[in-house]
Amino acid sequence: MRGIVQGFLFPLQGLRLIFRPGFRRYVVVPLLLNIVIFALLAWLGVHYFEGFMDHYLPEASWWSFVRPLLWVLFALAYAMTLFYGFTVLANLVASPFNSILAAKIEEALTGRRPTGAETGVFASIWPAVSAELNKFFYMASRMIPLLVLWLISALIPGLNLIVSALWLAAGFWFLTLEYLDYPMANHDLAPKQQRRLLGRRRLKSLAFGSGVTLLMLVLGFVAMPASVAGATLFWVRDLQQEAG
């Protein structure tokens, strides 16, 4: 239980870190990018939400008596889709800054610079973008089957509850992989190594993803740099020693 609480709190602790002197210049540009992307996706989400809900949860259906509960679950899954889409787009654009921010925070925490970290934004562009594309294809290969199952479950009352819960858990896991990649890639850990290491702390990793989700829901565009900082804390305090 303690590990779950620690995992959930790492992103919130990262929120305090990003406003320390020395980190702010690596936060400003991603924040501005986040504002633009978040505003666009938020508008799209609000604009299409009612139509989405009326299509999959019509009031005239024979199972409308469970509509209030299913509405909440569908709304959560819908929001998770939008916010993870926001994360993918924003991280793709801001990934070079995020890699440097993770390296700077780790150096401040440990006194040592990560061995595989690039020293400049331009040098970080291709490795960071390549890592983002790798994460995107990994996510898509898992989310597309879940999405198909979710659409099928709209026709089967009861199955919706299970699929929506799986969708949320998958979102937490992908957010964890998204942000832990920055400090771990700075130490040249390949994606499979990262997933294997995080899989040994599955509940703590999912708790971290839920903490990131909370920041995204409450703070929106500030969540990205805070989550990068929180992931670096997770790496330094918990994962680095086991990774060797």
C-alpha cells in the first residue's frame, strides 16, 4: 500500500521541483506548446462529447436504467482518450526539452549527469522523437484491440464496466511508460528493458500513471513537466539501483 501511495505522489512532488531555479527555462517552451495543444483538444472534446454519449448510451435503450453509472464510466474513458491523445501530441513536440529536463533534475538530485543524456536541444531532437514514435506504436498496438472490444461492449450490458476499467488501467500504464522513458532513456535503457523494470512494480507504476492523470485533469498544460520531474524522482529513488 505504501508503494502505491508513493507512486501516486511522485507527479505531485515533481510539480514542486519544476519551479526551482535552473529548471524553468526547460519548462517554459513545453508549457506554451501544451497550452495550444490542450486548448485545441479540449474544444474538440467538449464539442463532440454529447453526440458521442447519445450514440453509445441512448436514453431510449432498454438498458437506460443503468445509464447514470455507464455515463460516468464512458465519460472517464472518453476523457482518458482525449488526455492521452494530448499527451502523445504534446510530448512528441516537447520531447527534446523533456529529456534535458529529466537529465537536469537527476543531476541536481544525485550530483551526477546521466551517461546517455544529450547536452543540447538540437542534439536531443532525433533520439527523443524516435522514442516518442516507438511509444506511440506500442500504445496503438494495445489500444486498438481495446477500442474494438470497447465498441463491441456497447452492445452488451455489463461488459462495458469491465472494458472501461481495463481502458483506464491501460491509460495509466501508458502514461507511466511515457514519462519514465525520459530518465530511463537518459541511461540508455531500451523500451523492453523499461517495461520489464516497471512491470516488477506494476501497482506502483499504475499509481504513478493515475497521479499523472490527476495532474492532467486538474492542471492540464502544467502536467507534462511536472510528470517528467516526478518520473525522474521515481527513477532516482526507486528504480535506478535495480536497473544497475
